[in-house]
Amino acid sequence: MSAELPDLVGRSLMLAIAEREATGTTRELLAATRAGGVILFAGNISTPAQLYALCSGLQAQAAELGLPPLLIAIDQEGGVVSRLPAPFAVTPSQQALGASADPHLAYAAARLTGEQLRAHGVNMNFAPVLDVGDNPRNPIVGTRAFSADPQQVARFAAAALRGYHEAGVIATVKHFPGHGDTTIDSHLGLPVSDHSRARLDAVELLPFRASIDAGAPAIMSAHMVFSALDTCPATLSAQILRGLLRANSASAA
């Protein structure tokens, strides 16, 4: 085995941890996996000072192990999806921002969120959501979507991406190629979209295409089946992740 292979594999991993501080356990996990990142949840965070100490400690452990600086990520979308406790500022939901019809508010919310994260050691956010909120029966997207209009989603996403970029945080658009029109929560089951490719191009994929053209630095896939594209979930589909997304990013999706 090449001496570099464990590191290459490890850099594709992002760990979830139980701790609120960098401990011997976290160091052992980083040493064993050579992970490229850590994702934080609400249980990892109690105060701003504690979050800063946790992130600083994790980065110090990575450096001691000869690892590159870690991606330290969080789901801080605003609204109902928030991991930061008071006294951090939590922005309104994307739906509320979209209802304003003013993309500058999406920029301001992302800039504020990004500055808070960056100041406390978090350098990656799993936001904004680019799902088109055109199905009121969707149990998982709901207020997390900017709009039922794909063009408006694209405009607000571009503004949010600019805010995160200026704050120095890596934004992650999600959930590719579009989780908006489903009645199943993909955390609990496997949604299937039977929309035609023409419909996907016109609705679900439109905001992602615009965000890729705008330089979106990261993309999260949807764990659901798009029958017009493949028979397996997008997260496991070479046709979707390689053929549609990577090989054709300029037109994609």
C-alpha cells in the first residue's frame, strides 16, 4: 500500500464526535482515520468560548499528527436548523428571507452567520439550501427553502454564497440534484422522484446550475432516487455525481 493512501482516504472523511473539547479520544480518532474534517452538532456546543476552544484544540491535534488544517463544519442554516445556542445570533429561515423579495437579506444573514462561525473556528457551513419549495407536503424542506420559484431560489442562493465567501467560510449548497418535491424525509426513508429530465432541468437543477456558475465551493447530495437519472440514490450514483455534476458542471447541472 502506498504510504500516501491512508491520508488520501482520510481526507475524504468527516468525523462526528461526542465531545465538547479536544480530548485523548478525539486525538485517537484523528490519528486512526487521518480525517479531513469534523462536523459539529448542537451537543458539541455550549458557549462561544467553549466552541472556540474546541475548534482550536482540534486544529492543534491535527497539526501534531501532521494532518492538513481540518474542515470544521456545521449545519447553521438559520430558522429551525440551528446548532448555535444563545448568545449567538440565529438568522430567520430561508423561507422568511425569500418572502422579503430582497436578496440582500440573504446576503446579510449569510455574512452574519459566517462571521460568527469563522470567529469561533468553524470554517465550513452546510448551507444554503437550494431545494425548490414547491411541495407543501414535504416533511423535511418546508421553511428551509427560499421559494417555490427556482429563479428566486437561484437569486437568493447567489446572495448567500457571496455573504459566506466574504466571511471566509466555505458554503455548501444542498441537496443536489434537488430535494424539494418529495413527501418522504430521506433521514427516515428513500424518496423517489419520477420527474422527467426536462422538469429536473427547469426546476430542481436550475438553482444548482446558477450556483455552480457563481462558484459554489461545495455541494451536498440528496439521498433520494431520481428515476430519470439513475436507479440508485444520488449519493451513490456515478451517473449523477460524476456524469451529471462533475463532468458537466458548466451545464449542470
